[in-house]
Amino acid sequence: MHAPTVLRAATLAVALAFATAVDAKTLRWSSQGDILTMDPHAQNEGLNNTVSDHIYEPLVTRGKDLKIEPCLAVSWKAVSPTAMQFKLRQGIKFHDGTPFTADDVVFSIERALAPTSNFSPYMQGITGARKVDDSTVEITTKGPNPVLLPQLTEVRMMSKAWATKHNVQRPQDYKNKEETYASRNANGTGPFVLKSREADVKTVLVLNSNWWGKMEGNVNEIFYQPIKQDGTRLAALLSGEVDFVLDPPPQDIPRLKKDAKIKVVEGNENRTIFFGFDQWRDELQYSSVKGKNPFKDQRVRQAFQLAIDVNALKTQVMRGLSTPTAVMFAPQVDGYDKALDTVVKPDRERAKKLLAEAGYPQGFEVTLDCPNNRYINDEKLCQATAAMLAQVNVKVRLNAMPRATYFAKIQKFDTSFYMLGWGVPTFDSLYSLQSLLRTVGQGGDGNFNLGKYSNPKVDAAVDALKTETDPARRKALTKEALAIHKADVGHIPLHHQVIPWAMRANVSVVHRADNRLTVKWVKIN
Amino acid sequence: MIAFVIRRLAQGVIVMLVVGLIAFSLFNFVGDPVALMLPPEATQADRQAMRENLGLDKPFYVQFATFVGNAVQGNFGISLRLGRPVSALLVERLPATLELAFVAATLALVVGIPAGVYTGLKRNAWFSRVLLTVSLIGVSLPTFLIGIFLILIFAVWLGWLPSFGRGDTVMVGGWSTGFLTGSGLKALILPSITLGLFQLTLIMRLVRSEMLEVLRTDYIKFARARGLTNRAVNFGHALRNTLVPVITITGLQLGAIIAFAIITETVFQWPGMGLLFIQAVQFADIPVMAAYLCLIGFIFVVINLVVDVLYYFVDPRLRIDRAAAGGH
């Protein structure tokens, strides 16, 4: 018998045995890479967090509209500017049967704060946690922290007793050349229980029948099987060996859409692609210009922006799969302002005039650093951009390289002109503004401002945003920073990526801008 | 004989050191694993701490000496991607690769030799021409294309065979085998054809040309003159004499099959060492890459040694006067 048929028959048998779940289904899910570890605090990576979310739960989580919702905490209130108290959900049990208590929360927060934790970005400003009583925990912060709740959506709760028993009180450390128990075993409170795991082959999760929440879908078993090759992954979907592919190759989307057996669901990703310039060196490093840096001149940056037609990039390079933009983050992010997001119309004549005014009537030569396996069509975007800039006499030498080399280079500020894509896991504007626009400094300030754009007015707005908790004020500060940055042409935003998900026609999912599949919402007919 | 083996072993050690050095020095240019392991938001201090944790801050020769010292003991460190000891990972993946290589090599021999004999004997038969034409595809089409074609035909269009993976496996001792389950055997078909096709056509063409050459020699003419049956002449005399180079090539190709399984394994998501290696490259997972290259180097060294020793037994001339056997 054909393998999937056996599988379906087996699922059916299980479903019949448990008459309560008559229409329960197995979701066979694939994407390019494998889950790295089962430890919820060891790897802050997209897919890993997605899978962790099914096994381990945070205090607060995101709903279908990405708004914050209660999860293991039922309510919360600020008791002082630097402390927030959380009331915990009662009667929750871990998969091994031990009850979930305030001690587990304190333990998990401390574990995520450990030096070997990979989750420090989500722990910024958090100083610790304290048990108030069995059902109340207080989390303390350095100063007022307006993004505490978004941060906590990524901090998942482990059982203190389980971690102690298996000696995994700390996240895996690469220095101790050993694997830890928690990297291949899991014990959370979430809707699914880890049943088996074979790295690069198959990970099986089964429904947690004691889960407290509401299953809106009908999946009772998940097979996660990574398939590295685009062609093979697609073949497996077409032949019905998998039900859901998180990352179908963009060039195949038009073909998949024509296939009646396949469904493609698209939405914009919470990730914005842009170009940045070296604006701090006195002499541009990789360029024909000697003795000065043309990118210090706003007119040159504006000329570049006017030469790049972002709508053409969408139709010619992205095959329609992008949302052109003029701002640095996606509409889902708090602080987004539609009025500022008006795409710049290309104007070659004006660009040439601006270059001439700035003293480069003949244009100049510059090297564009570009990744070739990080963002969708990254290298092709750079090639198209080079062609567009050539029309205003700027000669672009393209230096495309794989992500592993690329990021090592540009993070040393070793670039004159570069491409970067920025996602916002907190869904709050501060995350982008602080990393990308703020002058390079301490504590995450400008840590990805790789061309060292700097404007004191932007800095003032960003610094105010760090402690401002009033939503209206936050919005105003964000708008102010973005408007100044836009007039400065500090970067050239291109688009928000669109992420298509491909699945068998009988599968329904809820698309999320953070590219995470939530199986509790998945229905298979 | 013993001196010969010792000399070969010494050469093998040098080869292994060079492989180790090349592998190791290449990895300095593969990229910075720290950039991939830490979130983009990590600070310079975090990066530096991680680098020190991993020993990446030490000078090159210290890193290399540590590497060789550990490698000799089978300790290649911990995979940066999976956080598990590399040796354990390789041991886990070895059965998948070896089973695939074994089936592919068997296929190449079992089909390749008879096809070579046939096309050698019946040079002008239409079926010989078909075989030779098809064999051209085997030598000229890249492996991944053949794999994708097979998947398209047998998995997507016909739905007979799985497009990826190894099916269900059974643990026999510490060895996970796909030979004992229906889905495991089915899953072997497409990847082993893909992997073995090149070797199959190579062996077929080799046997054919050797047969053509041998059939022209005096002793074959003499055998015919003695009135021996065609069968005795073709198989007893001709084929036996073609087998010496075939054994050599097969031995060396076995190494190639294991090493080039990378592409086949990637196309079919076959959970072997090749797939592990490819994923390691993307992640700049230095320990895995180093261990894999050293292991493949080691397999080649061993196979070469075995083939050299086999010469001694297969070719009597070698035992008397090695210089006279320069032909092979």
C-alpha cells in the first residue's frame, strides 16, 4: 500500500478509537531547514520559535491579529514604573503532569536571563522575577519598559522540577562540548507534546489532550520534515506527501496558483528590505571618489533614491510578491503611519541634476555589498538596482556573497553601500528605530546602523521612545523620527517582503506576518 | 609486501594531514559562525564572548593543532548547528549513506557488467545502440537533474515512489536500516538509481571497450581455433581478463559514490552524511565540515590501500616484478 494511505488509515484508526476526535488529522509540514533544538531558550531562530510555541507557552502571546493576548498569565498590572505583576492561570499542568506554578515562572525568567541564553534581545531591560504568591509573579525592569509584553511573548515557560531533574537549569552552552537533555526532549504546557525527534528527518508532535486552551483546528498530530531542495520540497507537496510548505520557492508561485490541488496563501512579512550608505567615513572606501565621501551629501542620497524605481523592482524582480514602501517597517508594527508611507516616484532627470549640483556631473563608481541567500531575490534586486543607477551615470560594482560571509563583513561597518532586511519581532517601532536609525552607541543603540547615519533630532526622539509608555506620545515620537529620517534619505527603503505559504487545497491556515504557522488554528478537510 | 603496505600507510598519513590542513584553512574563509549563531541584535561584547567560547580567537596554528589532536581521538567537537557531538552525528548518518552507496554500487555492477558484455559482443545489435545512447545520458546529465526528473515522473506524475526521505527504518544494533521495511526499500529505488547511474554507464562502457580489446587478442583467436564454445570463450577467457581494470575502477568509484552522495542526498533529503555536510556548509558549521572532509579523505585513503593490495593478489606479475605492471 502507498505510504501516505497507510498513514491516513492509521490516523483514521486512531480517530475512531478516540470517538471524541472523529475528524482529527495529521499535518505533514515541511520547510527548508530543520528545528535546531528543543530547548526553548537556546536558539532565537524563526522556525525554532515557531515549533517551540506549540510545546512551550509564554505568559502572554499573540492572537490572529497579532495583538497581545493572555496565555499562561490571565491578567497583569503595573505596580510601579519598574515592576509588573502577572496573575497566573490556575490548574495548568506540564506534559509530565507536574503543576505549573509561580516558581516555574521565576525559574524560566532566570533561565532566559542566563549568559548562555540566546534570548537576550527579549530580556533587554528585564532585571528579574519574584514570586509574590503561588499564583502571582512580579517581573522587574531597569526603567519603565513600554515593550515588556511584546518581549514576554518570546519567553517560554519551563518546569523547574523537570529542568532540575535533568540538569538543564541553563540553556545549552557551546563551551561544554556536550548536548543537554533539553535539546532533544521537551516538557511544556502547550497544545502539543513532543513524541519523537530525528534531526533532519522527522519530528513528531501529538496533541496534548489536557491542554487548557481551545483548539480551533482539527490537527492531532504534526510531522515536521525538513526538505532542503526547493524542487524536492515542491514535488513532495504536489505528490501529496506533505500538506504544508512554509517556504515555497518564489519562482514557482505562479505555477502553484494554477494547480487546483494546491492553495497559496500570501501576506506581507514583517520584514523591510532597504539600502544603506556609509555616511561617516571622510573618504568613501569602495569607490572611485577620492578624498571625500559623496554619501555625506543629502543630495547624492536623494539622487540614488530617485534613480531606483521600487515599483519596477516589484514587477520585474519580485514577480509582484512585495509591498513597495517609503518607511523602515511594516504596517503591522505599532507606530506605523500611513501618511508617511508614500512611495518615492523615480525621476532620473532630477537625480542627474542633484548629482551635478553635488559635484558629480559624470557620476561615480561605488561597490554595492549584497547577500545572495538571505532575502527573497536579494542578489537580483541588487543587479536591477545597479542597472537603474547606471542610467544616472552611477557605476555600481556588485559584490554579492553568502550570508555567512556577508554579515560578518557589514557588521564591522566594512561597507560603502549595502542591502539589509529588518524584521520586527516585538511589533514595536522602537526595535527598528533604535537599531537602524539611532546613532551608534551603547546598549543596542544603532547596532545595525551599519552606515552610521546620525541625526541628533532622531536620536532625541528615539531616546524619548525608550521610556515613553503613552501610546499616543509613542506614535508621535515615531512619526517625528521617521519624517526626519525620510527627509534626510538616511536609507532607501525598497519593500516589505511578501511571504507565500503553499499547502494542499484541503488545508486552511491563518497567515501571520511573522511567518509563523500556528497549528491550533489549522483545519484539514 | 609488508614494506609496501607500510610505505602506503605513511603516505596515507601525509595525505590525511594535508586534507586536514586544507579543510581547516578553507573554513577560515567560509564565514563567521558567530554571525549566524547570535541574533543580529547581539552586542560586540556578546560576539567576542561567543568567539572566545568557541576558541575562534586563538591563532590559526593553535586551532589546527588542537583540531588534529582531537581528530585523531575521533573527537571533532560539537556541531554549531545541532549542538551535538559531531562524531555521534556522523555515526548516526553513516548507515543511510552506506546503504545507499551499497545499493547504488550493486546496481552499477549487476546492470553495468552484463550490459557491457552484451554491447561488446553484439556491437551492431539495435539494443546495443539503445544501451549506448542511454548511457550517454548517464554520463552527460548532472546528477541533480536526473534526480529531479525521476522525482517528477515517479513521485509527482505516477505517484508510485516517495519523493524524499528514507521511509521507515529499523534499528539493528546501532545501525538504522531501511532494508527491512517496505517503505524503506521503496525509498531506496530513486536515490540509488540517481547515484549509481553514472557508475553504471562508466562500468558498462569500460567493460565494453575492454571486451573489444580482449576479443582481438591472440589467445582468444587460439581459443576459438581450439573449437571451444562461444560461451567458454566469451565468459571464461574474455570476461575474466577484462575484470582486472573493472575491479580497480569499481573500488575507486565506491569512494566516489560515497563522496558524491552529497548531491543525491540533498535532492532526495536522504538523511546521510552528505546532507549533513551541505547543511553544515550553509550554517558555517565548521566542526561538521572538517570531520566530514577528513572522513571522506580517510575513506579514499583506505580504498586506495585496499585496491593496491588487491593488485598483488589479482595480478601475479606484480608479485614478481612491479615495474612490469606499469600499465595499470
